[in-house]
Amino acid sequence: MMGGMMEAGIYWWLFAGSAILVVIGIILLLAWLFSRATREETALVILQRRYAQGEIGPDEYARVRSDLLPNASEPAGDMENKENTG
């Protein structure tokens, strides 16, 4: 009779351990997916960073930005300057 209870205890621990490993695996997967999604930069963010660092000039910035945003005819900086000056 004691042998049956020992086996049941072992199976319970194996089940509990497996369940814990599955939960930990799901948490790690979700954390990896979240960190991966937040690190990805959009093309527009990369373009703005390159322009801010001086890697590209205003003409190339405007050309590429208009390719990325077909409805945007002018760089955002130019639009802000026109609003402020009149």
C-alpha cells in the first residue's frame, strides 16, 4: 500500500515540475517577443536618425521621406518653419 502512494507522489511531482517548466517557457517566449518588437525601428525612425546625425542631407531626407510617406510632400521641419514664419 505504501508503494502505491510513493508512486502517486512521484507522478504528482513530475506533473507539477512539467507544468512549472511550461509556464516558465511561455513567460520567456513572451518576454523575448516583447523585447524584439520594441527594438525594431521603422524606416522613418531610421531616416530621421540618419538625418539628425548628418549622414544624409536635407534633399535626400526629403526624397526618401516622400517615398516612405507618399502623402508627405515636405519634410516635417520645413512645415513647422512655414507655420512659425507666417
